[in-house]
Amino acid sequence: EGRFRPHHSMYGTLFPDDRQAYYTKQQCRDVLNAYIADQGLVDPMTDNHIVLDPHLCDALFQGESHEGPLPTHLPRNAVTDKWDRRLQAFFLMQGGNLKKGNIFPARYVEGPGGVKEPRAPGVAIKTENRRGHNVTVVRGLELLGLDPEAFAEDMKVAFAASAAVEAQTNQAGKKQYEVMFQGFWDKTLAQHLMS
């Protein structure tokens, strides 16, 4: 389930200054529409254009390189699209073994037309050849609230294959666990995790 945090330029005037709060996309759009209505920013000449006041202009463009002067008017759909792209995407992972939901930053993948789209973090399963042995490696189990050690033990019994758990530190300094199984178990593991 997607959650968002506003761009830092949106705090104070448009959003409360609570930088730990997460919002749904609809809540963020409601903030935009309420601000436009409260400030009377609908262009009187054309209903589908929005006048950009300094606060809204900062929210949409601050920190970006821009050739020439910034626009003073934009079509409503362009304002909404730009607003959505300025939100920082997170995902709420809940259900299964999770007692309460955990929120994780989205990873961005290049979509059609070169536009980066947010994707939920997930469990990665891949097969490799390490030191001449075929192994299946699973990363990201902690995102699903699974204990990697207990998962390795359960699968070791189910597959009658050896398993090892290794703790690693990611780029953000957080511990991630890698579970390695001897042999090719990628499809079986994927089916087990989906059930």
C-alpha cells in the first residue's frame, strides 16, 4: 500500500511541519486542491488552469534546474502530475507475520518513456554459482516480517538441503539478511512465499 511524504519545500505552508507523517496519494491531492481553493488560484479566464503563487511554485519546482523563468500558470492536470512526482514514495508492508505494518522507502524503476516509477521493496530470489556450487539466494525476508534464521531452518527441513544465513549491511547502514540454500530452489521458494 503506497504512502507518501511531501517534498521538503511543501512543509509549513502546504503540509503541517510533521516530517514523520505519511499520507496516501489522495490525502496529498486533497491538500493541493484545498490550497488551490483557499487561495483562489483557479485562473478566472480558464477554469482548467491554475495560477502559481510563490508557495505552490516552490512546491512544484524548488531544487530543480529550469531554463528561463518559471511558469505563472499551468493546466490543472499538469499541476497534479508535477505534484505527484514531487512526493517521496514509501510502501506500507502489512499482514502475514507482521504484528503492525512497517514502512519502507520505494525503489524507483525506469518505466515507459523514461519516467521513474516507485516500486515496493520485495524479496529477491536468485540462483548463483558460488565456489563451484549451485545455490539459491534469498534477500529481503525481514520486509515480510520473517525471521531469516527460522525461515532457513524450516526450509532446510522441507527441502532436505543445507542452508546458511549471513548478515550484511546495506548502503543505508541497515542490516539485511541473505539466506543461501544449496541447489536450485528459486521456483519452490517463490511458491512457498506466495502461499
